Amino acid sequence: MSTLAVIVPTVNRAEMLPTLVDNIHDATECAHRVYLVMEETDMESRKAAATLDVVPVVGEFGSCSTAVNAGYWASTEPFAAVVNDDCVFHYGWDIAALRYFSDTVHIVGVNDGMGDTKCFPVVRRAYIEEHSGVYDKPNTIFHTYKSQGPDTEFAFYAMLRGVWADAPDAIVEHRRIITDKARETILEDLEEYNRRWPQWDPDRVMPPAVPTVTPV
């Protein structure tokens, strides 16, 4: 039985997928499956995925966060890792991350290569099924921001609930290929974050969100 679902939203990067998928399989020690989440209109990625050792998840998503949720719902493994298609996985990243889970730790953040552990979480499915990753929808990883903010809200909410652990030795290096679409929605996403923030953190224990890319 597969232990870990590796959920990879991707769009218009078909040429990168063979190397990415090979890297995931080579670097991941535990039994796992890769779920490539692709837009229905992205025919090149879908063609590439058909030749790879992946589970394709195809639909009309429109945002990374929506695609992540679709990949999570399509998967069945007891643990799920949320990553990007511009990542480089270091060998044993998964085993290192899984060591941090306990009776009280249900979400673990891996190291993005620069010490930030909030970008790419590994989650225990049973916890998400029972408690969700957001305050206002059941069995969901991310709120559907257009681009920026879902990982920040998710991580801070998990920290506030006391179910988070950092895994600095579990490295999934993020190359940060920024798209124009990501830049275009920064302010809108920050406004959405600020609107939601008081609902799950009424005492303002967690810090506010800040832009991760600079508006053009």
C-alpha cells in the first residue's frame, strides 16, 4: 500500500514534467504515488503525463489552491505532500518529514531550500478529514486564493491549533519560477487573507501575510 501522495499542480510546463517526476521517484524512499493535477486545456502536459509514472488529475481549476484540493480528494494515501512543479527533491525528504509526525503533530512543513517550512506541507489525511485545513469548509487543504496566500493561511492556522512541526532536514528545494498571473493577483489575495484572518485567528496571534512576489 502506498503511504504518501505527492500532489503536484502543474500548468503549461510539459517539458519539465519528465525530469520532475523522475526526481520525485528517485528521491522519495517510502511507497508513494505522484498525482499530477492539470488543467483540461493543457494538452501538452496531459500528453506528457500519459507517458509518466503518475496518477493524472484533470479538470478546470484556475488556481493552484483549487488544483491542490482536487489532487488531495483524488488521492487515498494516509499522508499527502503538497508541492510545486518547480521543485527539486532531496533524497530522503519524505522519511525525514514523516519522522516528525506524532500523536499531536498532524501537519509537517518541509524545508524549501532556504529554511522556510511554510510553503510545502505534508498532512495526515485522517486529521484533515476530521478537522480540515481551513476553518470554513470540511476535508479541505487550502482556501481557494487565486495565487498567493493559501499556504500561509494553512500553515499559520495549523500552528495556532498546535498540530504543526517544522522539518528543516526534509528538503524540497523551491526554484520559484514566478508567473505573471501570480503577480497580477497579489493585492487581491492579500485582501482576501486579511478578510479571513480574524475568523480563524481572532486574537491576532499569528503574523499578517506579506507578498511573496513583487507586483509589476
